[in-house]
Amino acid sequence: MTKRYNDYFGDFGGRYVAEVLRAPLDELEDAFLDAMDDPSFHDEFDEIASTFVGRPTPMLYAKNSSKEIGGAQIFVKLEGLANTGAHKINNAVGQILLAKRMGKRRIIAETGAGQHGVATAAVCAKMGFECTVYMGEIDITRQKPNVFWMELFGATVAPVGSGQKTLKDAVNEALRDWASSFADTHYIIGSALGPSPYPDMVREFQSVVGREARAQIEEMITARDLNLEALVACVGGGSNAIGFFEPFLETKAPRLIGVEAGGRGPEPGNHAARMKGLGRTGIVQGYKSLFLLDPDGQVQDTHSVSAGLDYPGIGPQLAALGVAGRIEFARATDSEALDALQFFAKNEGVVFALESAHGAAEAIRLARELPPTSAIVVNMSGRGDKDLFITAKQLDKERWQEFLAREAAE
Amino acid sequence: MSRIMAHLVTHYPDADRSRAVAQGLIDGGASYLEIQFPFSDPTADGPAIQKACQDALDTGFSVDEGFSFVRNVASDIRESGREIPIFVMTYASLIFARGVERFLADGVDAGATGFILPDIPIDYDEGVWDAATRVGATIMPVTVTTAARARLDLILERSPKYAYIALRRGITGVKTQLDSKMLAVLDRFRDAGTRVMAGFGITEADQVRALEQHVHAVVVGSALVRTVTDCAADDHETIRAAVAARLKALLPET
Ligand SMILES: Cc1ncc(COP(=O)(O)O)c(C=O)c1O
């Protein structure tokens, strides 16, 4: 097992925040370490995981897809079947239990795709916390259904009109709120990034995905006499990937592959891929890692069809493991992700979230290169329901717009 | 005597007219200038300054131009016949991208006395303090009145010449109420021989007067930026006069 609290991962990580945020981060570090050693904390987490989140999530053998590709056997961890539709809820549950231990009464969060916001709003509804979710104005437009769900759960969705009006700007706004509210407020960050102890903490809460997947896949490959070749996950900030990979970080096999958003192509502003030479080492939003920066250190614009991958930084542990070579990185473009989404929908009856579909695209590519005796597991970190308005517009524009026009006229 | 460290964002509202802002601050009686280099993600700033930074970036600000600006303002200060030290305020990303030592050296070369770096804490300093010693720059550490005693001690151990102390828990730009706990923190630094620069949310001459005996200088930021915002469409001379008037109104009559 990897160490619970690292602060730094190689050159990356740290706690680069204004002094005002030291007090809540120090408090959080103490609460986190204390909880990790407390069996009753884990019991409560497990109880909520099984009765509310829907754990364990299934592992699907994508038999038809594997057959059609004719290479490696593909397995899909159906994490998107968790309550609220994505892995994000694991972290939200863990952190709200910490908030309870710290005696906070109010929760703030940032969200991009809206999945983390929905998960946070849901656990706040369940646990009786007041909740404000910061969300970029552009993300509010492209992920409207999730805004509706958050409000249904009783959360306030606060639009962020600064900067690029997407995820990174929502993080800035949440940090600003926290700087003046931490006495009674906990900030539930949505990915394995930000100042320490967040990257360590989010990994710990998401590692439940990896532990389940390992047990499930071991049984399934033994039954089929397969060799586990690789684990594949999409990488926005990196929380689903680091949680999925966690049980394997200190072993040499299987290969661990993170898939970033290739967007429309490798030119600046058209993608959100920070690894493989596109990112620079920098310090942004409280942590040191690889970011998409211009030569002056200004954060560059990013693009991805999936709001959840549309972020200029990568979690420090993934960056460090990428530099060290334990984790490989690949990219999938917007259109490759959409193709993969259709492929698995037709063959398996599951719809990947657009974020997760980036991982699916890489799994298809990789399966082609491998023999049928190999197994690949891809993490479907989320299900695609939330993306209906984007996917339908991309894949069936005319009929979808007719439908919307009819609805609007009613 | 009251002193004010007046804050401005270079290239806001644009390169030329931010020079007018600096000149207005010199005319208005600033004792120190804090020149902020805009960063795309200024998490420690409130809405007024954040918006100003965004607009400054939209005018095409570059770090090289920022240093040229400092050079020009330093020459305006010399011309005024007054002594007004310049501190460059910015975020870690800009320093780190240029290289810590090079950034500090370029600033000193342009005429800056020192640097204010809110997201480079003393125990994650990226070599900033050592580099500052090598290039002859002064680091003005930033802290807050609500910081734990051990955190304040960490700064006091360095016996800094200056310390920038935020008077409230939150980010800049919301009105501050002074209380005895805040003042006790200021006095601790003052008694240790550090020149205390305190601010965050200062909008009135009364607040400046209340702080006077506890600090070396009062920091005024958002209030001045809002003045610039109000005359962002005006010409050089109008901006210069408006900024000077706003600053004078904050300084108690002498
Ligand atoms: C379904 C899904 N997958 C992945 C991500 C990306 O985040 P991370 O890299 O932290 O898993 C998101 C973010 O919103 C998401 O909603």
C-alpha cells in the first residue's frame, strides 16, 4: 500500500497557498490522518458505500466488443453505475464524513462537468449540510441537466464568470469562499489535486474503485485463463485514474495508462493534455505539477468535448508517476471519444460518460495490438446520461434540434 | 504621520494609462507602491483586483513589459524627487516560469526594492529567500491576523524588514473591522522591529487613522483599483487626477 500522506510526490505536490488557507489545510490534514486510523470512520464509509452509493459497482466483460476487435479481451469497471452517475461520489462521501468530524456545517465545492457537484449536493442532502457549488458559466450552459439536479438536492449553484468560465475558475472561486468561511465550512475538492492534503486524501477515498476492480478482475481472468495486461482510465485532474490504479502503483504490472483529452488537436487552446511534453512544471491553485502554461507562466485556455477533462493541470501524483514511468499517458481526441462511446453503446448496452469515453477509445486502440489471451480493464468512471444534450447534438443533430424546438414551444 | 502602500495592477486599464495611475499615486502621497503583475488565476485576490488582472492580461501584458513598467515608474518617482520604494506583487506561477533568481534579479534591475508573493509560503519557498539575498531584493512575507502563532513565529524567525499582514480572514476587497486580536498581531511584529504593512479592505481615512500607531504603512488595494475602474474610459490626465484625489482622501489631514 502506498503511503497515506505524502505532501510531495517526487518534485510535485506541496501546499502553495496564501497563509490564510494554512489553518484549514492544517486542520484537514489532522482530521484526515486521524480518521484513517479510526476503524469507525471506515465502517461508516463502507456502510454508506453499500447502502447509498451502490458499491460494489459491477465489472463487465465486454465480450461482443472484444470479439469484434479481435484482440485483447476488454473488461469495463462500471463505476458510472454508482449513485449520481460517476466515481465522484466516493470522494464526496469520504470528505463529508471528515467535515462532520471537524464539526463543519456548510460545504462548498467546484464542479466542471457537474458530476462532482451533483455528488456533493447529494451527500449534503443525505447528511444534512448546507451546500454551495461553484460552476463556470460555460459549464452551466453545457451541463444544464446537472445544474437542475444540484438544485433539486437543495444546493445553491453559484455561477463563475471570471477567466475562462470553466472548471479552473470555479476552483479559484471556491478557494476564495473558503478563505473567508473555513471556520464553519469545508471545501470538498473534486479531484486528486490542489494543495496537500487533498491529492492524498482524494486518492484514498477513490482507491475503493481500484480495490474492488482488482478483486473482480482477478477472478474473471483466472476463470478465462487471461493475462492482465493493462488498466486504462481517463485523466482530468486524475481522481478516477489514481483511485483505480492505486492497488497497482507499487507493482511493475499491469501497465497503467492514463488518457488525456486530445480535444481538436495538439495546438495550444485546443486540448487539455499536460503529459508527454505539452505541459510545463508550474505552481497553480496551490500545488506544483504539470500545467498548460504559456512561457510567462499564465495558464492557457483548454478545450475538450468533455467538461470534466477540460482543466489545465494534472494531479501531482499522476504527474510524478508519469515522469517516473510507472504510468503511461495517451490522448484521445473529441471524435475518438465519441466513436468509442457509440461502439460500446451498440455492442454492450452501456453508455460511457464523455470523459470516460476517452479511456474507452484508448482501450479499443490497445486491444487491437494485443493477443486474445490478454485482458484490459477500462474504468467507465461515469455513465453518459448527463451528456445527452452534447452527444445527441453531435451524433443526431437535426432530429435532436427538432425535438428541442418542439419542447421549447410547449 | 500616516503612510500608505498604494497598490496598482500594471497594464490596467492598459499599459499607458496604468502609468497614469502610478503617477497619480505618486502625486497623491503614496509612501510605497505595490505593483501587481497580473496572473490568470489570482486566487488570493477579490473580485475587483481579479477583474483588473483579467483586463490587464487582455491588453497583452507580458512579464517583460511588466519590468519595463517598473522601470518607467521608478523614473517617474526619481523625477518627483521623492523616495518611494516599489514592491512587485505576483503569484508563484510567473516567478517559477521565468526562474526564481532571474525574476527577482530582473525586478531589482528595473528598480524594485522587493517582492510580495502571497502563494509562496515561507516553508514552501522555492528558494526565493536565498535568491533574494543573492540579488539584493527584499521579500515582504505575507501573513494574516488569524494565522496560528507557530505560523507567525516562522516568519518572525527570519526577522524580515517588512511584513504584509492581512487584517481579515478572507480575500481582499471586503470592508474590514479592526479588533483587538488583530492589533495584537500587528504589535507583535512591530515590537520585533519589523515594518508592518497592513491592509485588506481599507476604504476610509478613519481606518487609516485607527491603524496608524500599529503599523508602518497601511495597504490600500481594492479601493484604488475601483477608482481606476470607474475612470477606465478616461484619458491619462483624468485618471491621474482621480487616483491622486482618492489617495489624498484616505490620508488624514496633515
Ligand atoms: C465521469 C467523469 N470522469 C472523469 C472525470 C475527470 O476527473 P478525474 O480525472 O478527477 O477523474 C470527471 C470530472 O468531472 C467525470 O465526471
